[in-house]
Amino acid sequence: MDLSNQTKENVVYMIEQLKEKLRMVNVDAMNAENFSEENYEDLHYLYEMVMKRDTFSPSEMQAIVSELGSFRK
């Protein structure tokens, strides 16, 4: 997938991949429809960072989820 284009489809893709990678329990809170293209660059940066790692400490996980929450509409 070409994530260099700032599209709603790419936002949905990244959110879905993040939910899967982070094995989020409350996936309803991270509904991809609640995210806009407004924070695309920040979301893409976070996506790239998360996808490069295999494990996260509890504090890292909390920071990632908090950051994702700040991107919601």
C-alpha cells in the first residue's frame, strides 16, 4: 500500500494495522472513522514507529494509545 498519499483510505488502513499490531482490547474506541486526514503526517510517523518494533513496554503502550487518542476527531 502506498502510504505517501494523504487519503481517508490510508488513514483507515493505518488505524486498522495499528489496532492489530498493538492487540488493542477496546477496538471500538479506535474506530478508523473517528480519524481524519488532518493529522496524517503525525499518524503516519506513529504508524512507521510502531510497525518497526516487536514489543512495547506498558508505559510505551500507554503513550502510543494516548497519542492515537489525540488524533481522533
